[in-house]
Amino acid sequence: MIKLLSSSSFSFPKQPTRNNEDSILPPRKVGDGILMAVADGVGAYAGASAASESAIDYLTSLQPTAFTEYNSFEQIFEQIKTRVSELVSHDSNYSDAATTLTFCYAGQKGLRIGHVGDCRVYIKDNGKLLQITKDHTLHQKLIDEGLYKPSELKDSGGKSTLFSAISRKINLQFQEISINYEEICAKDGSLNLFLMSDGAYHSWELRPRFLESTLEDPSRFAANLRRRITRLQPIDDCSLVAVKLTTKTQLELFD
């Protein structure tokens, strides 16, 4: 049994006067599980917000089996790519529209993650946040290929340059992750998940620590991170979906 204990989210633009090109899906019940997502429209191209919105809209239209069947995630991403590609028929300026998308489905058998781009999924682990997804950026690609160490690229430009996104002009590359709850849940059966766009995690990574009580409380985490982002000034649109789940029933907790 998967039960949502608490959640908190935000999504706001880099500047109050500009359009927010991020879109989020706060946790919602889908079948026997819980679905959540963050999408970040690629701001260099017209139609970024429409692309991220279309990705989230499609996720909300799906039946529960779409998140539980084997090899279903490829079809999900292909259908979203089709939707993004069709935006140009509504506005010719949207020919290059693109978005990233990261979604989590906490089902009965474990956590399933679908990921394209540079939004991130973190889980709370031993008082820290552990990054689960891998950024689809040129920086990360150079690190994965062993050409550079992270420290060697720390101060170089192009950190947010994507090699994968959902667009009619880009070959689709996505990451699919399946994790058993035994690997990531606390002893009491709880699980803290955090989905962030790059505008949000940029401020988090500058000093990746909060009090244990803050990491355990999605509302407190969201409030503290938002204050930090505002103080440091955002580098991009900022989105967060933070949730606390349990995989045990109330009766099981007292066994």
C-alpha cells in the first residue's frame, strides 16, 4: 500500500515579469500508485511553456497501466514527442519547441522514474539528498566518458547545454529507472522524494544541506528552499515537487 503522507510544491519564473516555462504535476493518485512530475521548457526556443505544458497534460491523461507495464515508458515519451511536434501546426514559431521531463510513479512494486533532460529526482538518504537521475547535459556526458573530472568542469561554461530533450528535431534519448522500496525506504517504510528543475537545484547544490527535521517535512523544505532561491536570485525558472510517502499501513507501523 502506497500512501501520501505530505507534499509541497512551487513553480515560479526567474523574473516576475517573464513567463514561467516550467510546468509541474503535484502528486496525484493514479491507480494504486502516486504520480508526480516536473517539466522544463527549453527557453532558447519559442513555445517552451507550451511544450512543457503538453508533456504534463499528456501524463495526466494516462491510465495506471501506462506506468506499470514493461517497456511502457518508451511509448509515453514517443507520444509526448508527437504532441510537442504538433505544436507547430498551431503556431509556426513553435517549430523548435522543446521540453525536458522527469516523472516518478510510486507504485505497489516500487518506484519507476522516466527522465529526459536536466531536471532531477533526489531521495533522502542518511540525512542527505541523493541524486537518482543523471543530467542529459554535455558536461555530464564528458564526465561519464572519462574525459574530465567534475572538478575540472566546475567553473567552465555550458553547464546547462542539453544533448537530449523532447523535440521534433532531436532524437529521443531517455533514462528509465526502477527501484525496489527495500533499497530506498527508511526503516519505518517512509520515503522522501524531491523533483527539481535546474533553477531550483542550482541553489540547493550551492549548499546541499538542511536540518534533518527540514528534510523530513516537504512543506518546511519547500519554504526554506524558496527563501534561499530568492535570497541568491534565481538563475532560471524554479520548480519543486516534494513528497513524503509511506509503503506501510498504520497497522504495520505498530507490529
